[in-house]
Amino acid sequence: MKVLFKIIICSLLLVSLQAQAVLDIKITQGIEQALPVAIVPFAWMQAGKVAPLDLTEIISNDLERSGHFDVMDQQDLPQQPSEFDNINFGDWRKLGMENILIGKLNLTDSGDYKVTFKLVDVYRGIEIASLGKIVKPNHLRRVAHQISDLIFNKLTGIPGAFDTRVAYITVKKNKNKTIHTLNIADADGHNIKRLLESPEPLLSPSWSPDGRKIAYVSFENKNSAIYIQNVITGHRKRVSAFEGINSSPSWSPDGTKLAMTLSKDGNTEIYILDLNNNSLKRITRHGGIDTEPNWSPDGSKLAFTSDRSGGPQIYEINVAGGKPKRISFEGKYNARPVYSPDGKVITLIHAQSGSYRIATLDLGNGYINVLTDSRLDESPSFAPNGGMIIYATTGVRGGQLAAVSADGRIHQRLGIQEGGVREPVWGPFLK
Amino acid sequence: MRNNWLLSSGSFLLSIILHVILGIVLAFSFKFTSEPTPPPIPDIPIIQATVIDKKEVDKELKRIKEKKQKKIDDELKRKKDLEKKKQKKRDDIKKKKAAAKKKIEDEKIRLKKLEQEKKEKKELEKKKKLEEEEKKKRDAENKKKDEQQKILDEEKRKAKEEADRLVREKAINDAIQQEIDDEIEAVKKAEQLKRDFSIIARFQQRIRRQLESKFNKIGLDPGLSCVILIRMIEGGKVVETSIAKSSGNALFDQRAENAVYLASPLPVPEEIRVFEKMRSIRFTFEP
């Protein structure tokens, strides 16, 4: 009876709602503002012991750095709940806070850490995501990045790329010696690992699709050669050391081949090296310079730079062979093409009134969209989520890492604050 | 001849005498009396006085006698005729006289009657006059009375009329007032409606701006749109939202809905009546 009554009331309300004139308002504008989010400090459950690291700070930095989020300052938090039931939604709503993260960190008997957290939608009063994970102490930082990824994904719809790594070269002058170093680091700049140091130049690092290996060019033998190095074991292998130029290695999406630039046949041409059988296949044949190949995500094509038209422009060529097709037409200088993860866009260096800037080339319409306004930018590459492009820019301390959103609207700081940084390349999602 | 003449002259004379006498008598009788007079008795003794030759005389006498008789007869006849005539004349005269008399009588009667009439008339007139005067007086009085009555009536009438007029006027005024009121009401309503609309339009813009300042499309794919229905309570607090048409992208819908939450309370007019008209809003997000 009560239920029936409720149903009647509800339907009456519904009818009244429908019967009433409804005002129409069109929202055609919006803002593009960092999303407000609050990361409540994880509750550390072991009194008397100090938490191994500040998860809250890692996550907050990740989100802030992305440019997508505006993380609430800790002193502004109206409360610091660690349980869903303790959340006072009214307080958060008053502050216009849309989402909050609450969590707990426990030390297990085995010495591992148990991380639990909930991402809460304040206005709807619901959990968006929650997770409980037991990890080794040295994986805590990664867990923090994974939480950042989850938040990023849930609130922006884009997969996060915090739990990724970046490879880059640093060049440092030490007294009269120049040291070239190949480094990898977490995307937030922490966990820097020196993979190789060399008095001779190191160039063009390229991540294998599984993120375990890096191919690069080393001049350690006075001549250029291409090496592949396992980032975990440090084991390295020379895969190409032909006479002349050996440069610009690029992994095929399936990880079985390496596209590269060789001049062994007299001219600078594009080749594909099969890593399984070491067979080499020449792709281009032209009197001009063909270089900087990059594999399309579907593995069917290579984009490369060629000066066959007079100045450097971007071309595409089918890996099975055929005639290359010019795809860049705007400007006199377009070079160093790298496909976006979805294969729809190519990022490149675009020269504009004497400056070299990061731009994107829309493969659909051929338009070039310049993303940066610095004087000398180089080596762009997409984050695996396609949202950001990492590049090196020449600043006061020499080369520095920078990132820009693929649409150019968000310029991101990167945690790597080393100077002399060159040729950064964003690694794939970690499996 | 002479005898004859004599005789004749004697008889003639006699007859003349007789005639004269008769005439005189007649004349007198005629003249002085209008009474019918009996025929005059013949004067025989005068004739006896003259006798001549008996035989002859007798003869003659007889002839004469006869003649005389005849004459007498003629005379008688004539007399008779005359008498008749006279009688007739007399009768006529009598008749005439009678007629005249009658006429006179009539006249007299007429005159008398006239006199009477006149008198009566006079009397009547007098009476009439009197009556008239009286009537006049009465009339005057009546008139006066009437007039007073009239005045009274008039006053009454006027009062009534005035009252009626007032009533009518009041009715008319009321009607007019009603009409005016109605019109004013209608105009007011129209004005109010207009005003309401402009108020709503103003708040519509404010709400739009407020929402647009809260609708964060960072990272959202372009080309999406969704429709969100909301209901407010007084003061503009949003108490009910529903996604009427999804964009197909949960995040887009969520951001749109969040814009509503963040913008709540929405700017709404204080006047409840106006607010009621915009209590429900359909937001179409199509950045």
C-alpha cells in the first residue's frame, strides 16, 4: 500500500514535471580549466613507524603536472577522511570540489605494503573507482603513478601516462671531457637510471614496443652504429654498423623489426632490419637524403624526412615498398616525423621564421598545427596516451624537457630538471 | 234707347250704387276687418221702387226680371265667384296673414327663442364664465397643486432619476471600471508577462554564463552534445537532474552534469511567480 502510494506520488511528480513549461538553455561555451580534485593524505595505519613515502605527494604532483588537474592544497581540505562513510559531502560541495581521493596505507606482516584507495564523486556521492593492492616497498612509487593514471583516466577519459618512462640523452661537460649519457626515468623525473655513458655522442634513442629495450645510435667506435640495450639487464647488442651512416632506429609495432637510415649503398636511404634473421631491406631509392623513419602504429607504413623536393619534407612509404608520397606541404622545413598512437597525426619539427617548433600534421586534412613558440625545439614524441608530446627545448641551461598537449593547449612541466637534455622519447605503457 | 239707357242707366246706376256700397263695405270690411264677413244681403226694396208698363212692364219686368235675375245670378255668380275669389283671396290673405302672423309669431317665437337663447346663452356664458372662472380658479389651484405635485413629483422623479442615474452611472462606472480594471489587468498581465519574459531572459543569460563558466570541457572530444533536465527549488538550488539525452560519452555527460552542480544555486529571480516559470530547465550542452 505504501509502495503503491509512493508510485502514485512519483508518477504525479513526473507528470507535473512534464506538464510544466521547461526553459531551454543552450550551453555552447565552456572553460578549459584544470579539474579540481582533492587528494586526501593516505591514512598511515602503523603508529610509531614512518610511512615509506608520501603517496599523496606523488599523485598530486602527477596530476598537477599534467595540466589537467588543479589539486587542492592540503591545508585547504575541509576534512581528511580515509573511509567513504566519513566523507562529509556537503563540506566538499561547498568548496566546489568535484572529486576526492581517499586511501589507506598498511604495512603487512610480510613487510609488503597494502594500498587501498577510493576515488569519490562528490556531487553524486558515489565511488568512481577503488582498488586494494599489496606491493613490494620498491613498487610503492609506481603504485602511486598507477593511481594517478586511474584518476586521470576516470576524470578525463584519456588513459594516464604517469606510469611510463622517458628515455633521453644528456650531454655534460666535465672539465675538458664531454660525457654523453643515455638515461631512463619515470615520467615524473624520478627513478633516473643511467643506461650508458660515453665520451662519444649517443643519439636517437627508441623504445621497443614492450618498453624493455632501447635502440640508439652510438659513436663509441668513432663511427655510428646502432645498438639495442635491455633497460633491465643492461645487456646491449650492436645490430647495425655499416660503413657510413647508421642512424635513426625505429621499432616496428610488433617489435620484430627496426627501420633505420643507412648510407652503406652510397646514398642516405631507409632500410628495414629484421631482428630475427638480421636481413636488411632497402625501402627508399632516391638521390636525395631520406632519413628519420618512423613506423606507423598499424605497422604498414613508414614516415620519413626527405629533401628530394629541395627542402626537408615528410613522406610516407609503404613498408612493402612502392613510391613514397609526400604528406607535408606547409612551410619549407618539416622534419623528424613521429606518428601519434592512433596513427591520425604526425608530430614533427616545423621551421617557422627561423625558429624550429613542435607541430602536428593532421593526416586527414594535411594541416599543420604549430604547438610551441620557442626558438629551438627538437625531438618530439607522443606520450603513449596520445595526449601529450614530449620534446626538448633549448633553454638557459641548454636543452630541457618539455611537453605540450597534442592540441597545444596545455604546456606541461616535466619532473626531469636536468640540464643538457636532448632527444627525449616517451616510452610505451608498461605492461 | 234712352230708356234703355235710362233703364240701363237706372239699373246701371243702381248697380253702381250698389257696387259702391258693396265696395265700400267690402273695402271697409276688407280694410278693417280681417274677420270673415258673411255675404251682403241683396237690397230688394230699392228695385221695387221703379215700375213701368205692366205687361210690357211685366214683360219687360219679366225680362228685366229675368235679366235682372240673370244679372243677379250672374252677379251672384260673379259675386259668388268674386266671393269665391275674394274668399280665396281672403283665404289667401288670411292664409298670408296667418302665414305672416305665423311668421311674426314664428319670428316672435324665434326672437323670443333667440332672446331666450341669448338669455340662456348669456346665462350659460355667465355660468360658463363663472364655471370657467371657478374652473380656472380650480384649475389654477389644481394647476398650482399639480405644479406643486409636479414639482414634488419632479423632485421625486428627479430624485429617483438621480438615484437611478446614480445607480446607472454607478453600474456604468462599475462596468467601465471593471472594463478598465480588466484592461489594466490585461495590460498589467501583458506587461507582467513581458516583464517576466525579460526577467526570465535575463536570468536565462545569467544561468547560461554561470554554467558556461563551470562547464569544464578540458580533454573532452569535440562534437559531442547532451541534454540535461533540471529542477530547482526556490533560491535556485538544483534538486533534481537527469540526463535526457546522453552524448554517448559518459565523461561528457558527467562534466555537463557537474557544471550544473557547480553552478547551483543558479541565479533565479526572487519573485516566486517568475521563478515558477523557470523552475525546470532543459540544458543542451553542445560546445
